[in-house]
Amino acid sequence: MVLQAQEGQLTTSAAARVLVATAVPAERDAVARALSVPGVDLIAAGVGPALAAACTATALTTAALEGVPYGLVVSAGIAGGFVPHAPVGSLVVADEITAADLGAETPDGFLPVTELGFGTVTHRPPEALVREVATVTGARPGAVLTVSTATGTAARAARLRERHPTALAEAMEGFGVAEAAAAHRTPVLELRAVSNPVGPRDRAAWRVGDALAALTEAFGKLAPVLESWEAT
């Protein structure tokens, strides 16, 4: 079932246990091509962590007020991959969802908000679910970074990878979706298909169509996992 935000209002039509949030309609539609499962709803929540958090929180709140809260939230879509760890066309599943640029620049380098004494920068999906998704889809488990500004240089890619040695990919929504899920005490998962390398922007090297096809294939395999999900 597809849910759409229109003029600030979220339209829902039935109870659901799993919410899948993508950034844009093309990603949502790629998931929908493989996933028509009772109890699973899809939204295109918008680009960036703030809009993704707001739209996801709206969907979660609406479901809770209607007495049919979600039991799992999935952030899904395409992403940049840290080569060679996550090549173009591969799938990654987050064992941690980390806001990579939420903090402060200092003369000694970047400090995350946690080192400034407040906030959080990381959410961890359920370990057993991550393992099951990796097994079923072939996705590589690792950190998926959330950034507000997509990386466009080799130097920044190297800095991110140095600060986050297990990072496989970067995208722009996962942490926002995870923050909304955490506010509702709902488990979160992030699954991404790699469309381009993290680093210098070379649009000619992007394989968005291939990544969307990989996302469709992954969710076709993931459907039984989502249908049987039970939070513990």
C-alpha cells in the first residue's frame, strides 16, 4: 500500500505493521514493484534528514492515534557507496545508522554532537534482523552514513571513511527516519542499493536505473521477512 503526503496531509487507508520510507517517488515505486504485502505501507518522505524525519514521524503518529502502530520502520533507497567496500550495484544493510555531519568543526577537526555533550548520532537496527536481511538479500552489513550535503570530493570521502571505518555507504535520510522511529520506540532498518561511488561527482558514472532495479529485487526477496517480523 502506498501512502502519499499531499499539501501537508498524510492519507492512510488501512492498518499496517511495517512502514517503508524512501526519499523520492522513484525509489518508492521501485520498492512497490516487488512489495505488495498486507501490513506494509510505503511513503516517499522527502530528501534530507529533516523532511524524512518529519514525514516519517507524521506517519507513525497517525498510525498510533488510529490504534494500529507500526512495529518496524525501514529507510530504503539508493546511495553512494564507499569503493571498493560497496561497489556500484551492490546492496548494503545498516548495522548502524550514523549522522556523519551532525556536530561542529573545530581547529582540531570535526566533533560529533555526542562529544559536545548532547544528542545522539547513531541508531542501531536489531542485530538479528540485519543478519536475516543480509542472508536473504545478499546485502553487505556495515555503517550507513547520513549526510545533509552529499560528498563531492575524494578528500571528504577519505575523511568520512577515516572517521567511520565500517562505513559502506552514504545517503541523506536514514538518520532522520531513525530519529522518528526512536521517538516512537519503534525498531528501524536501513537498506540501500549503491548507484554511484562516494567522492567526486561524475554523473556519467552513476547507475541509478541499475540501483533501482537492485532495490526492487532486494525487496522481492525481503517480503517474507517483513511479513513475519516480530519485535522482541
